[in-house]
Amino acid sequence: MDIDRNAPVGVFDSGVGGLTVAREIMRNLPAEKIVYFGDTARVPYGNKSRETVIRYSRQIIRFLREQKVKAIVVACNTASAFALDAIRDDLDIPILGVIEPGAKVAAAQTRNKRVGVIGTLGTVGSGIHREYLKKYDPDIQVFAKACPLFVPLVEEGWLHDPVTVEVASRYLKELQDKNVDTLILGCTHYPLIRSTIRNIMGEGVCLVNPAYETALELGRLLEEKNLLSTGTQQEEFPYRFYVSDLADEFKAFASSILPYDVEMTQKIDIEKY
Amino acid sequence: MDIDRNAPVGVFDSGVGGLTVAREIMRNLPAEKIVYFGDTARVPYGNKSRETVIRYSRQIIRFLREQKVKAIVVACNTASAFALDAIRDDLDIPILGVIEPGAKVAAAQTRNKRVGVIGTLGTVGSGIHREYLKKYDPDIQVFAKACPLFVPLVEEGWLHDPVTVEVASRYLKELQDKNVDTLILGCTHYPLIRSTIRNIMGEGVCLVNPAYETALELGRLLEEKNLLSTGTQQEEFPYRFYVSDLADEFKAFASSILPYDVEMTQKIDIEKY
């Protein structure tokens, strides 16, 4: 199949969290166009089953294919953990999740071979980070901890709040006790409370942000497949956003974390796909 | 239309929370059979739009009609707030939400005519409690406060935790400052942290649990329509549970809050309805 190298990259997430990944792609691959889908009608994915997350992801893939994307980034950790293998089989374009790029860097960074992972119940329960880390280095010991209150705390806007510090201290205590020297922020919301996590874990612990690593990995993948945008064409809207609910709220949140004002956000009925 | 008075009552919620309503129906109307649906594949509803909640509720109503229920209880505050009027129009059987029964009792209880309401962002944003309270007594002043962290805290199991006390103190402070003498627990999860809320608000404030009031109201409604079960038939499974995801997890949670072990929980594809 001939893939148009100047087609957009499709990026999807259960909601707004994946915008932290889109932001890194915009920063690091400025010639790339993006079609973003946030499944705000069914958010969150972190407390749902593998089977359901696969079904939702397949619907989104069908929508993104209709948008003629040249590659797909699964910007949601839970969907990357549960659905990536299943949906990759259906596809003839490159697809990339956020688990592998984070795990690869963590495996390269750790010195004492003790790596921590924090994420949703779904992501942590899947054991997927352990799988990848062991693939890179079988000697690595992995300590994973689900932090289900982090997303609601971030969405409440309590980023530097004593309550968030107390909750984080409690969640992170067992990872500190295990003496990890590297910690994967395995949920797209977590980079937004990075400084709180840094204060608790200390300067000695390397925090891995998979959003950033995924953007770099995407660049390598597109280059390898000869799919990097040649950036010749000019478009009014290089970034297009679609959601399954609450388009206005999404637009407001997106504009607050992206480096420009989001113009176009459109609501679609994802259950039809 | 002839309705079978010994048919089950349909009860639905976005997830497990509505079980607090089902529990009150079991306690107060022991002759009634129940078909419960929890939309665990799309939970929560509290952060979704009116339009989406109406669409989800309509699908569930179609499923419950297929189960030949004689009446429907919308056990979800957000669905009651957003969808009750829309779905009532389609129905030829009685339907009841959890907002009106709670508001009715609060209006009767308050002495200083200052009533507080706590709930999800969706429920509080809808202003529906104010509407009903004003209908019962136009002199009542209503003070509403969204408490989005309560549901994740309850689901984390931190029912009597210092973090929950701190979060609750902060959320409830402005209602205390307003000197409310009655407080509606406008979300099905909140009765599970009733004692924390009671400690903060003090003995002088009357806490209204809409789950209980809804069960009583259902009894009155069925009696009025001549639909109270005659309780002559014996069935092996008077209570049947359906969910859209994670049937085993639901069963475990349900068994922990209901007065008996839940035998049958079945997963269905609600998007097909």
C-alpha cells in the first residue's frame, strides 16, 4: 500500500490526557499534522476490562482510518496496555503505543535495576511494563503501583495541593521502600503533577515521561518507513480535534495545555464506528 | 396497557452506586423482584453531557423493557437530573428518579429554609435540585456544591481516612458557612461516607439519603397504580443483575453491600440497544 507521507498522524486517548502526548509531538515533530480523538463520552478507560478497551479502540481506529491518517499513536496507557497487540493485527499503517518507548528509556536509565511504574488500575493490573522491561533486561526488577486518585485530583486542578501531596506520599511510599532509581509515569495525566512526584521521590530518582519518549520514537518510526512529512504543504488547521462528548470543555482544556489556541473541535458519535 | 403487577422493577445506574438504591428497595419492599443494570463500560455519568446521558439512558430503557419490567427506577442522580423528563415521554410504565423524592423530604425537613446539595459536576450543574425544592417551597434557598473526588475516594475504599476527612471538610466548608440545616446526599456513593459527612456537618444538620426516600416513594407509586407485587410466586432469583463490563468485579462489590450473596450477574452489550 502507498501511504501519503504528508497525511496526518492519528493520536487517540480516552479523554484529555493524551494531549500531553500530542503536545510533545507538536514540539518535537513540528512538520507533522495531527488528528486527535478523545473518547470523552466513555472516559476513563483505566477501570474497564481488556475486552471493552479493545472494542473501544477498534471503533476509534476505524474513525481515524476514515480521516486517512498515515500512522497511529495510542496515547492512552490503558489502551496501549490492553489493545495495542489486538489492533495492530488489523492495520497496514504503523502504530505506536506509549508503553514501549517509556519502558525502553527506563531500562536504559536504571543503574540499580529497580524500576517503579505508576498508572491506572487497568495499566498496572496488565503487567505490561514488566513484560517490556524484562524484554530489554531480564535482570530488572519492576515495582508497580496503581494510583487511582491521581487523575481525579489533576482534573480537580489540585496540582500543588497538600491533599495531593499526602495522597502521592502514600501511594509512592512502597516504591521508595523498594529503593527504585527510575520511575515511569505510566498515565498521561501524571506529568502534570511531576513536581509533586519529584519532591517526594527526590532528585536521585529518574522520572520517565512516556509522552516525550513516544514523540521521539514516532519520529524514528516515520523516518524508518520513509513517512516523515516533507512539510511542503501549508494548511490552515494542521491540528484537528475530535471528541465523543463535551467539545467545548475539551477545547478549553486543550487550549490551556497546548502552546496555541485550539480552533476546531468537533463531536462525533463513536459508537457508530 | 395491562401491566403485570408481579413483573420485576427495573433499576439502573451508571455503575455500582445504584446498588444503594436497590438495597433500600429490597429492605422496604421485600415482595418486589428487581432487574438491575449497571453501565460499568461507560461509568461515570457525572462528567458527561446531558445529550450523552440521555442517549445512554434510552439504550438502557430499551434493554429493561425487553426484560418486561413493570416500572423503572433511575437510581443514578446524573441520569435523573439529565434524562428523566426525556425518557418519561417514551414510556407507558411508571418511572421514578432519585432527585424528586430527596428534594421532597428535604423541603419538609428544613426549618431555616436553607438546604445544601452535594453531587457530581453534572448533577450540581443541572440545577435540578433547586428546581424541585423551589416547587415544594419557593422560599427555600439552595446551596449546591460539586464534590468530584468523593466517588474515587469511596471506590478506593478510603471511607474513614484522614484524606477523605480533609477533602470533605474543604468541600463542605462553604455549605457550613451558608448555615444550611438540611443536606441532600445527591450521589449514590455518598451514603457510604455518611458518617464522615455527619461528623463535619454536625448533629444539627439533617442528612437526606435519596436512596431510602426513593424506595418509599416507589412503594407509594406502585400502590397508587395497583402494581404492588402480590408476592404469591416463588422464584429462585428474585434479583437479577446486568452490567456492560466487569461482571465479576461487580458481583464482588454487590455482594459486599447487599444483605445476601449475588448469584447471577450477566454482561450485555448495551451499545446494541
